[in-house]
Amino acid sequence: MTLAGAAHAQGPREWRVQALATVAPAPEAFVGGGPGFILRARSRLGLGLTAVLGARDGNLAGRGEALVSFILDPVSRRVTPYAAGGVAVVSDQIGTGEYLVATLGLAGRPRRRTGWFAEVGVGGGLRLAAGLSLRRRMR
């Protein structure tokens, strides 16, 4: 099966609006917010991209992440845990940092069109994220 064929056979798409912070010694600490997108397989896997604009050590900065996620119970109507891992790049006028990311999260109402999520993990320090999810099934 080709990558294009696999993407066509995927399940729901999920747009996210989130706040993200990393708690770390200066100058690595980052606080920001921005959009994310997850393409979920019909199974429990998802591939997500996030672009966050914020501040690092008082400078305007951007953080991009690419994460693969595994949701424990994708048909739950309430709350379900998930895990994700991948890479992040943070850049400001001073420099660029690359990090491995590992996170655990809770997804509220994962089967509905709207929901919420909260995550805690590591990746450039202690990584905290929370936000809203808007989901739509691909046709």
C-alpha cells in the first residue's frame, strides 16, 4: 500500500488549538500557543503536526512538533488516555534547539466532533499542553 493510499484510508482528521509550555532553566523555557493537526488511522494511531508561536527567554520564538500518538480507547465517549512521541524544534533570534518529545495525555470526548485534551511529558524540559479539539471524519 502506498503512502497516498494509506492516507486516503485514514479515519478522522483533528484540528487542535492549544497552549503549550515547557518548564526548564532559562534560556530553554518556552510558553506559547497555536494550531495543531492530527491525521488518525482507523485504528489507534495518529500522526500530528503542531506549530506554536510564543516566547523563549524573552524573545519571540516558534516551536514545531511532529508526534506519533497511540490512543487507548478511540471509541470512548468520555475520557481516554493516550501516549505520543516524536521530535520538536524551537527557534528564536538567539538559536535553535531540537528535542525528543514523549508525552502522556487525556482526550475528552474523543469520538465527538469537539473535545478537549491535556498532556504532560518531556521535550526541552517538562512539557505541558492543553487545548480544544475539532474533529471531522474523512470521506
